[in-house]
Amino acid sequence: MESNVTRLETRWVLWVILCLLLASVEVAAQGSMLRVSCEGETAGAEVSANGQFKGDCPLDIQVQAGALKLRVVKKMDAARVRVFEQELRIGEGVVKRVDVVLGAPEFTPEGRKLEEERLRREQLATQVREQELRKAEAEALVVLDKYVDQLLQAKRARSAVQTPECPDCPPLVLPPSGRAIRALLPNFSDPQIQEWTRSIERDLAAYLDNPQESFRLPTQVQPWPCDSAQASVRRLVGLVNLADETPQKREEYRAAMKPLGEGASSYYFRDVRMWPVQMACKGDKLEGPVDVWVYSMMVSDNPHYLALYPSLRRLRFTAANGEPVGAIYHVAKSGGDVTEYKDPATKKMMQENGVGEFETISFSYNFAPSAGNARSVSVSNSTYADSKYQDVSKEATTSATLSLGGSRTEHLHYQGPQLTMRILKKDDKLHGPMVVYSQTIKTGLFVPDFKTPETVTCYLDGVVIQANPCNVQ
């Protein structure tokens, strides 16, 4: 009896061993196992191994040992998929796990064609809208310009003074006779800014002594030396109509005007005339000393008023390859503005309390942006024809920009020789203390003169911060 049981047990053990051996041989024949793990949004993605579809993720698949290219694709919509790809090397008889992390959405070949067609139609529609907008703006400009002509004719009829600088141009108001105030300007430690300021001081004094003669158009001019010269001068002066700017530039301008409550604002330049005194070209580009006079009338239109700003300018600089090198010396005289208020109440108030006629003479030295130097200085002096407001502008205003090294700049503002504001910037953003010094504000207009206290505001990369002292590096 025991002998039979022993023989039975022995046979059972041999059978189990044989099954295990057979199972081992089968596993070896099938190769290795790859477990493709997917969770959450990756679940249901299609799995391919070496270009052959294997099923939906998560998935366990038998693979042969060696190199394997795994691709998992999750369809998002008719045109886009998210893909995971990985190249593996798998040993013989092993189990390997891969966790799938899908990439960003991308187009299928068919989807790319559909997207390109959509973009083409969208671009075409944008071009059509842009053409329609420019056509509407051009038509509106014709109507507006006729009205501007009427305003200028009325201005000429009221003005008893002819402008000797430009007889055919709309009148620039000349300062009243006997108005010669010696404007005191500040001193600067920067030798270049100091040299420019003293030069401006001499020119301003000469102008105040005899404004009719010291800023008069030249009697002799030369022909334009090359085709690009006029465009270069207009660009330097900034005589570019808003309608001719890029859509981005136009949108930036309108966005900047919205906080001021200006609504749909626009501007353009008319009556532009230029007198080249000295200039030469090399290869159709300005080269060497440049001396040119420019007259223009800027028309600014917004929902509240229509304003006309005439100005006469003189630019002197040295050009190389069509661009200024060194400093640009710019003298500008503006005045004789015409403003038509669209709100009847505002129009009545301004007629009763208007500031009268005035003119402003300004001088500036500055480096062109391409020169990569932040130094500049500008001086502005206004003269009112109505003596009621003479005290407002007894002292000239001066602004200066100085480089502090790297991308940091210092901006100083003066009333006469008195410092009124100091601003620090980094990468053209307010960075550091902005100091507004105590000063008396002379208005001479609708409110009495008043004195302001000194204030300090701290900025870090253009953002106001609470820090006292403002030790921003």
C-alpha cells in the first residue's frame, strides 16, 4: 500500500517538473513582456510597436528581444493628436514597464492641411478687412481735410501777421515784440551734456533777442541728392501718418489713448515741405553732414476735439550709410495751434477762458537709437501772446537723459535751473526711486498757483513697491 502511494507521489512530482519546463520553454519562445502603463487622460491611446498596432493603452504585450520603437497616439479631435514615442532595447525573457506621458497637441498630416487652409482663409479675410478699413479711413480723411482747409482759411483771415519763414504755409504765431527773457539753464557734471546745454543756452538767448531773424528759412537750398533722402528725413522727424503705420502700431496708439478718454483717435500730417541746405548721398543713402528744414501741420482728431499743430524744424547731424552717427541737433518752433472743440459746453468755456496764442521754441541734442548711447538734452521755452499768461513760462524747461552704464539711465527734469524731477530706469522700465521735488506750479489758467511737496515713489522693474529707503539695485 505504501509502495503504491510513494510511486504515485513520485509521478506527481515528475509531472509538475515537466509542466514547469514546458512553461519555461514557451516563455523563452515568446520572448519578453512590455507593460505599457497609461493613467488618466492617456488611457485609451493607441499603442504601436515597431509600426504594428497592438491595442489600446494600458496594455501588456509580448515582444522579441532587441530594439523596439514604441509609439502611443491619443486622438484629440479630427485634426490633432498627442503622441508619445520612445526607442527601447529589451533583453531576452524580461518584463519592462513604460509609463506613457503624452506630448503637446500636434496636427496630423490631414489636420495640417486643414489648418493651413484655415489660416489662408483667415489671412485673406484680414487683408480684405484691412483694405476696407484703409478705404474708409481714406474717404473720411478727404472729408476731414476739406474741413481742416476751412479752419485754416479762417485762421489766416484772423491773423494779421504773415509768417516770413514760410509764406505759403499756415501761419506760425510770432512772439510779442520786446519779449526777451534770459532763460537760465541747469549745469551738468556730464561734460557732453554740459557742452550741449551751453550751446542751447547761447542759441536760445539769440532767439529771444531777435526771434524774427534768428530762426528764418535759408535763402538758398539744394536739390535732393538721392531718392531715399526725403524718406530718411521724414522718418527721423516722425512724419508718418497713423494710417500708414502697421496694424500693430495703430492698435498700440489707440490703446494708449483709451485711458485718456480719447476713444477712436487718429492723426496725420499735411502741408509737409522740406528745404535741404546741405546733404550728400553715397549709394542712394545719406552720407556726411546733413542740414535740412522741415515744415508740417499735424492734424489730431478724436471724439472731443480736432486740433491742428503747425511746426517748423531744423535738423543737423552727420549721416553714414543712411543713418545718423553722433548726435542730432534739432530745433523746432511750434505755435498757432487751431483747436475745434466738439462739445458745445467745452467750446464755450474755452472761448471764455482760452489761453490765447502762444509759440514754443525747443532745442535738443540726442543720439539716434542705433547709436546705442542714452545721452540727450532738450530745452523748451514758451511765449504767450496774451500777457495774462506771460508768468507761466518765465523759465525754460529742460530734460536730460544720462547713461548710468549697462541698461540703466537717469532722467532729470528742470524748471529753469531748479531740479523738479529725477527718474531712474533699467531696460527702459522705472527702476529705483522717482523723486518729484517740492516746487511752485504756475498755472495762470483756470486754477491759482500752488506749491507741491516732495514725493518719492519706489519702482522695481516698472512696478511700484513699498520700500523706504528705496535701495533698488
